[in-house]
Amino acid sequence: MSAVKDRIKNFVPAPIWRSAGKTWDALGRASMWPEANLHAWRRQSIEQIRLLKDSRKGQRCFIIGNGPSLRDTDLSQLRNEFTIGMNRIYLMFPDLGFKTSYYVCMNDLVIEQCAADIQKLDLPRFVSWRGRKWLNAEKGLFFLHTTYTGPKFGGSDITGRLWEGATVTYVALQTAFYLGFDEVILIGVDHNFTTQGKPNTTVVSQGDDPNHFSPAYFGKGFRWQLPDLETSEKGYSMAREAYSAAGRKIVDATVGGKLRVFPRVDYNTLFP
């Protein structure tokens, strides 16, 4: 299908192709609207999420990525901080001795393969509405209506549609904004992958995972998608502007991280 699409694209003028693509994407988003807004599980999530609006106003939080740099970060400093963990961060909980304050997961492959782990987590969880295929509705599990297309920053109201920006971290930033956090500090967002290939391509791990804090993160046999760093930077830039306009800020304290969208700070200077 992709090959056919590429051949057609070669014969269609670029402006027409872009316009047709936007129209197609808009129609796709419109088709999702009824179930994403009227389904009982989503209605329940929307009601619960509204109770969380600005509940952390004026506070700071750490959004914890899953990069190898976490191994060089003193995470014990976060025991009494608000934290947002993502995807398979729970693999680190036994060593940490504590759980993150919140959890976010958007990727279909991660949810499908880790549904049992996600379901039993005892903390507030924000997951993609698509995850209803593998997860059951329950208290503390909030379904977010997220899409791959339609770039926007939806942090003012995460009960509506959110753009994923090709990274769960962007959804975490929108969630943190909605919760009211005044300052967000990124750690473990290395923005650098050893495994290379076409963005968004699904691959199967052939051995230990070199791209995350644990070799078992996406270990042998795990299906995952190659990163789209360019698109994620677009999302990060939108988040930076939205936070700035609201008088809030995002800083990046990732040890040795490659991301350059946010101001860099030394992690060790953030604690008394």
C-alpha cells in the first residue's frame, strides 16, 4: 500500500497532495469523534479528568523519560517530588522504592503487549482511548482521545482531542499543563536512539534494548516503532510556546541529552 501511495504522489502536484492529505486526515478525525465523546467509558473518563483540572497549580513536576541517561541520574532525589512516568517506567519501581505520581501511555504496541502490567498499576493512569481494546475501564484509569494527525497543543483541556506529536512525552506535557503544574522538568529524555531506520516503522527487538534504561525495556521479541524525532520536536516547540504564554516553564535536566528545544539546567542544582 505504501509503495502504491508513493507512486501516486510522484504524479500529483505537491500543493494538491498536501491539501488532499489534510482533508483525508480531517475526515479520519471526524469519524473518531462520536465514540471518543459518547462512549460510556470515555464519558466516565471525561468526568473524572475534569476533577483534576489545576489540582497541582503552582507546583513543579518531573516528567521522566526512559532513556539510558536515567542510569546516571540520582532518582532518589525524586521521592518527595511530583513525577510523571511513561510507558514501561514501572520496570524501575522496585529499584526506586517508590512509584511515579502519574503514568502516561499512548502507543498501541506498548499498551497491547503490556496491558496486564498497566492494568494493575496502583496510580493515576492516562492512556490512549485506542487502548480500550486491551484495557478495562476502572477507577484511576483515564482514557484520553489522542490522534496522530492535526497538530495542536491541548493542555488547556485534555478531555478533548490531543495530538500525540510522535512521542508520549508530548502528551505528558499537555497532561502536566492541565493538572496545573507551574514548572515541568524533563529528565531521561535523551532524544537519541542507537537503533536507526525509517521513523514510525514497526520493528521487533532481536536482543537487549540499548535505547532505554533497562535492557529488558523493549527486550527480545518486543514489537516497537522507530522514533520520529523531527515530529516530536514540533510538538515540543508547541509545548514550549504554550507554557511560556501562560507564564509557566519547561526545562530539560536530562544528563547528556540531545534535545535542544528547552532551556538546559543541571539536575543536581534542582534540590536543596
